[in-house]
Amino acid sequence: MEAKILGDSLPVVTCKLKKGESVVTESGGMSWMDEGIAMKTSTNGGIMKGLGRALAGESLFMNIYTAEKDDVEISFSSCFPGKVLEFDLAQGESIIAQKKAFMCAESSVDIAMHFRKKLGAGFFGGEGFIMQKITGPGKVFLEIDGEVVKKELAAGQTLKVDNGYVAAMTSGVDLDITTVPGLKNIMFGGEGLFLTTVKGPGTVYLQSMPISKLQSLLYTGPRN
């Protein structure tokens, strides 16, 4: 499968397929496609697998698009201003992503729910108790809110992040929460009681405008 990302603030992924190649997306994820592409809707792994994906923020059913001839194109548009990350995962290689980050992938890619190792990280860390675990082999595309900042963490290196800003990370990164020190900091610092902590080794992808933050700004108004 050949793929390219078009656009800037509202990008589109266009995939060119050879006969027999397939791409999978959540229900309703396709934007436009050429003739000569067949669609099949299924739980893509059984009802339990579908329920697991639903808990991780995706749809219960997935759409699989298969080329019936060479060089046909299918496109998937982002649903929020931001960026699209492309990963070409090796066999058994995984990326951990926030809920609803999945956009599309080759049919060989596995999408499953990923539980946090620690309950506190899920309940207070801002990214949710359940994330997505996406495992190769194959190409996968993720939607990220706003701009993307990539951080490479060495073994034991720690980064503290405001809640909601962790978009994705490699499987070796450990995610936990820490308490903001000091009563004044908690009451008046504007960061709340907890911060997300990520520890290497691995790569962390941060997003500049989480939807949750935008929703809060629209509700309360911009900061002065």
C-alpha cells in the first residue's frame, strides 16, 4: 500500500491500493474512494474484540476496504484540526495511543484496548484508564489534536505533562501520575491536583491542543 498525507491543519490520508490490498477504518471513517473498491463491515476479530475496541474509543464495527483492481485510491479525512502521524510497524511492534486516535491502517494491523498498569494513572492522568494498543505489521495513521511535539526519553528519564497532552507513546514508556507539590500550587497554580508522568526509554508524542482543553476553553472562556 502506498500512502500520502495531504493538507496541513485538517489533513487527509490518501491510500493507493493494488488489487487484493485492504485498508481498515472505524465505521464511517471513509471520506471518498475510487470505483473498484469493495467494502465489508465486521467486528474484525469477533464480538469481544469489537467490544474491546469500543471501550478504547473506536466503533464496535470496522469497515474493511479491499481493492478489486490496481491503483485505486481511498481517502480518510481528519475530524479535528491537527496532524496525522504515520507509523510503519514491524511484526509485533506496538504503539500506545489515546482514545479515538486511530484513523486507518493496513488490514494486517491489530487494534485492541490497552489497560493502564496503575489505576491512578487512568482515573487521574487525563488520558483515561483505557487507551489503544496498535500492533504491527503494517502501516497505521493516527489523528493528533493540534501540533505534535516528539520527545525521545532515555532509560529512566522522566517528563511531567499536564493532563490530556499525551497523544501516543511507544510501548516501552511507563505512564503514571504525580501530585502537584504545595497547597498554593494546587489551589492557585491552574494545573489541578495531578500531573501525568512519562518515563523512558521510548518516544512520547505530545499534542498542543487536546479536545478536552478546547472544550473547557469554550465553556469557561479564554484565559486573560
